[in-house]
Amino acid sequence: MEQPEAARRLGLHYSAVRGIVKIPMTTNQEDALYEFLESRIEPFTPEDAATYIRKQSGSRTGRLAAEIATLLEYRNIAFQMEGRKWLTRRGCFQNAVFAVTPSRLELLNGILIPGHRCLPFANPMLLPKDYLFFWDDMCIGATRMEGAPEEFYPYYTLYGEEYAPQYIVRDNPENEAAFNDDPYEDPPEVSIQTLDMREVYRKSGFVPGDRFRVSIIDWKDGHFLIERVAQEEWPAEALQEWADTAERGFSESFERLGPGGSTDEQITYAYWYGGERMRLTPAYALEELLYRKTDRIETASYGIETRFWYAGKEIPDRREIEKSSVIPDRTMVEDILLKKKIPISEFVVNAYIRDALFRRDADFSPIIERVVPHSIDISDAEWEFLAAYIAKALTQIQEEYTDFSDKRMGPVRQRIGELHTAVIDLTARLRQGSLDSSWLPKHTFIILSQIQNHAANVLEDLDTNEVMPEHDLEILDNSVDSMIDTYEDIKEMINEAIDAFRRNNLSIVKPRSDAAEQGRIVQISIGGTDIWRRVVVPETCRLEKLHRIIQRTFGWSGAAGFRFSADIPLHTKEKPKREVVISISKFRNKPEGTTKTERDLTTRLPLSDLGMQGVGELSYEYGAVWSLKLILLARLELDRDTPVCCLAGAGAAPPENIDGPVALRRYLSFLERGTPLEQQEARKVLGASFNAELFDLDGCNRRLKDFLESQDKGLGEEAEQDE
């Protein structure tokens, strides 16, 4: 058969359009691979896995070993060793031990909540309610505890704060029904399965401060043995040694994997890179380390999700849709779409085809337009190739498609497909437009990427002729509502950023003169919150003046002490043009082999000098409780009338006189679901009209304008007597 002209022009083989080509490994082969990974303890090669899979599923095995190696590396589902060998999670954690420290709530109620305690030592295919725990040759029985969801969220946050409700929902059908009653509000009460520890606590003589040493009996089935460890049994030096090892493991995980695909992935690789010592005791409970013992790791916002990251640092933003949702060993169709920055599988394309059948489209052209929006250029050859694939796939899917079976799934698929198209279209337009991405809201492309990835996953789930159970569809429908709301929120913020860019565009695009003063966009984020601002300041602005600008930006008084610090690259060949250091004594010693050291900065230092030093981030501490991160973004030519202004932001500024982010979250919780007395206390502290979601851009700029007018001299001028 002659190869189509479109395929020849693209250099593609005709076999790619002869039928519906799925991912290289079949579903049965992937299932067999996961069975192998769940069972294997010893190191293995891709050939070992291929041999196992061939016994389970012998079809199409030519390049199987290479495809397995690609999949292992892409999905981070095993640990790579030297000599093309890999180690499974089971092989890494089968004989490991770890620590659990019961909370006051658990001791008072005679229970233990498994929650996230077994991360990453348990089979991730299991839920916490599936684990079995043993003590003194006895299987510990289960009991149930009722309470408000927020009481239990802290026991699931290592999965990611945003996923804690999902684990509680999946604990039992009653919780699922309670959450589905109102997808936008937590139910007043839920019930979770816990361990009945009354006899264990009594017979072991357990007292507050004691810990449990937990050994893995069976990784695959989630069986654990617990033993009491008295408070004084583990020396402080040994615990600190473990904590230091854990911090190094997390740091290496961040360096090698970045923010990763999930907090579970970050934790798993931290234990791998930390080595055997991390998987032995004495040790802190992981939650104890991350939330109370370390000052080097903290929870950071990552779009609409959370990750662990370096304390005081923001996860770097991206400038395009994430490509991690597409496997490296792609089909021709997937490769064409990825080149258009549309990272989807053929399953998603097939879902669009099913949507066209549900809509009763007479032509397949609208399918291509939904998959590849008009904002994305596509050549004739690419269009013809996609058309050939879709025409063939449409014929095959239509043979089994029925309107009746798709009556309930069709509307959900249609809504999520429209959302997916809108996200791809918006992202493409942002890349192509004249808007400097530094003006966009924080993590814009990360958020769009996360929505796109979630939408694509739902579309893959809906690429089926099987009718989904009603409650599964209801959950999907609710998730679509949530994704659409998030998309509308970020779209509104993007439009506001575009408006701000256009209002300032004349000062940016006008011909630049040598005398024109240059400015810098600075992103200011309050640590431990989602509150941030993006301001324009002159590059000649000294840190002392920047301190005042920060104070006006958040409506604070400036009454407390402050300091700036930064990681300064060490200069080994040339002496820096200006000295920036006034004190190093307050900071930890520089680890051997590093090229940066954290240093206190003189307030007389201008931003321009920081740029010369290669500094892109600053830390700003205000009082004893507020820690802010400043990121130096794009340079631009200043508007002489408004040399300082705020461009964008999110969240209401907290009162400066409360005890930091933890106190802020407590008061916000009081406002949402506290007792009348707690709500009264919160309103007294936060203000009667405080709205945590409200960011008043005009009010912020009025304060900055008043500040400018109060200055005897411009912010860019530096008086000689200050030297």
C-alpha cells in the first residue's frame, strides 16, 4: 500500500496511521511489570523484567527491555543503580525500620492513626486503612473515630496538603457521601479507621515522649511490627545524625528531581539518596522532622499543589506546560502533538473522538480543532496526518459506540474536553503574546500545567465503552467543577496582569535613552502562606528603602526589626566590585564543597549590586515571626511618574502583630469553622472586615504613592553623606 503524501513529507512511517496505535507496552504488559516490581526484592535488569512479562503476556516483545528501561526512568517507579541495574521499592524498604511518635490526641483516645506514618515504607497501591499492625504476636484491632475533617488532616499531609481530604474520603463510603453533599465545603463530621491501641499503651507502659519503632514484615501487603522505645533510649546525638542524613537526602532529591511529581515521590527518593542510615533507627518520625526539627526544609506552594522544598526558597517557575505527562517512547501522533506543546496520549485523542460521536458531529475537522486549537500553527502535512489517524480511529470506535451507554459519561467528557482545549489555547496565546511572563501571576504555567494534566487524566479514564458506576461519575463531575473554578480564577488573574502590563506598556516600549532609569520587578512572598505581591522598584533602590516599600506594600508599620540575607556566590578569581557582607556570624558554616554561602546584607546595598553578584533571591526577615522571600525578576524602563508600583498579587496582607503564619492559619480556621467565641477572637485580631482572599491592588498602590510623595528625595538618589 502506498504511503500517504502527508506521512512522506513528515518522514513518518505509514504504520502509524494504519490503526489505533497505543503506547508501546500493552496494558497487560504494564500490569505484569507492576506485578514484577511488587514481588522483586533483589536488584534486576530490564531484561529480567522483560523475561517475567513474556511469561505473563507474550505478545509484541521485540523492544520490551528498552521500553521497560524508558518507563522505569520516566515514572520514577524504581531506583537506578550502577551497571544498568535497578532496585524496586520493595527491595529498598523491605527490611527497613522507622519511627512513629503518637500525638496527644491519639494517646488520650487510645488510638493510632496510620495516615501518612508509613510513607514511604508501604506499598503505594495500598490505602492506610489496608495496613495491618502487630505487637507482641498480636494483630492490633481496628476501631473508628469521629470528628471534624480538619482534626484528621494533619495525619495525612505528607501525601500533600491538597490530597489529605481525598484519603479521608476513601476511608469509607460514608465519608465519600458526606464530602459529595457539598463539594465546596467540608462536612461537619467524618469517621476514620484507627488502630485500637488501649491495650498496647497500657501493657507497654507507654508515656508521652515515647516512640514506636516500626519494622516492615511484608511490604507488598502492608504488614508492620511495632515496639515501644522509651524517650531516653535513643541518644540525642544519634537522632541528630539521622536528621542530618535526612536533610541531605531531601536536598539531593530536590537537586536531581526538582519538585517531582508528588510529595510521595520526593519522600521516597529522599530515603533512597539518604542511604541505609535513613532506613534505620534511632530516627525521628518523618512528620516530626519535617514539621518541627528541620529549618532547611518546608512545605512550599507549587501551583495548586504543595511540595517540600528548601526553606525560605520558592520552587522555580516554569514558562510552558509541563511535558512529564507524556512518555518518552511516544507514538507518531503523540510526538506531533508534543512538538506543538500539547503533551497528551492517544487515549486523550480518542476521548475527543468519543466526544465528537456524543455531539453527533458530521465531520472530523472539529476534533482536530479541539485537540489543536486555532492559536497553534499546524502545517498541512501535520493536519493531514492527524486527520488520517482520526478518520481511522473514528471508524473503529464508532463500531462499538452507542448513544445509550454514553448518555451519562458524554456530558462529563464534553465539559472536561472543553476545559482541556481552553487550557491548551490559553497557554499557547500566553507564549505567543507580547506580554513579559514576569508580569504573570506566580506559577501561572505550573497551575495551567496541573489543570491540563488532571484534565488529560480524566479524558483517558473516559476513553471507554464501559459505563462507569454512578458514584464514580459523580466524583469525576465534582472534580471537573473544581478544575473549571481553578481555571477561571487563574484566567481572571492573568487578565488583570495583562491589563496592568498594558497600562504600563508605554513606559516599557518607548525608545530607551541612556538617561532612562532602569527598574526591576520584585516578587515578594510571605513564607508559610500563599500571600504574594509583585512590585516594580528602581534598580538603584537600596535595601533600606526596599524595606520601607515592603512595609507599605503589606500595610505594615515598620516598627519591628528587619534584616536581608542572600546566598552570595563565592568569587574565587576576581574581587567583587562592591563589598556586600556585614555579618556572617548569625548563619551556619558553609558546607564543604559548596559555592555559595548565606550572608547578611548591608541595608545600603542597591539592587543593581546584587545583580552584579549574581543574586536572584533574597530573604527578608521582619520581627521574629515573618520570613519573606524576594525574587528578582525582569528588568524594565521605569515610568518617571510611578517609579514604584504594585503589578499583581494574591491574598490579604496579614496583621503584622500576630505570631506568624501558624497563628494566621489558626485564626482563619476560627473564622471558617470556629465556635462563636473563637470567631469573635479572630475578628478582633484580624479585623472585623478581614477577607483572606481579598487583594486590594488599588489600595496597595495608593500606599506606595503616598510613600513616594513623603520622600524628600527620589528613591533612586543616594546621598553622599550616607556613605
